[in-house]
Amino acid sequence: MNISAKSIYKSLILDYHVFKVLLSSVAITLLVATIIGVVTQPGTLIMVALTSSAFMLSAFFALTEKSNFSKLYGTLPLN
């Protein structure tokens, strides 16, 4: 791996540790979306999955904003 690939990998690992807190709710939401899609129709599955993913991403960004990770990312040696 070159320098930039290692930096991206380190950044992704840090994001994973932040998102790990929300991982159980993500799994439950995707399971519910799949069950709804199987019971009704695939279009509903897509709508529920996309809507829930938007809420999950907003929760992720709210968590990073609340924890003030911009300062942390500024101090990490990432290229």
C-alpha cells in the first residue's frame, strides 16, 4: 500500500469505530426493511432502506459533529 492508501485506510478504521456504536440499530433497521420488502413488494423495500439509510447517515454525522472529530482529524497524520 502506498502512503495515501494507508491514510485512507486509517481514516476508514476511525470512522468504523465511531459508527460501531450505531451498528446494532443499523442491523435492526435493515432487517425490518428486508422483512417489509419481502412481505409487500420490492419497491417498498427500496424506499424503506433508502429512507432509513438517510436517517442513519444523519445520525452518524451528528455523532461526529457532537464529538468534535474535526479537531481529531486535523491532528492525525493523514495525507
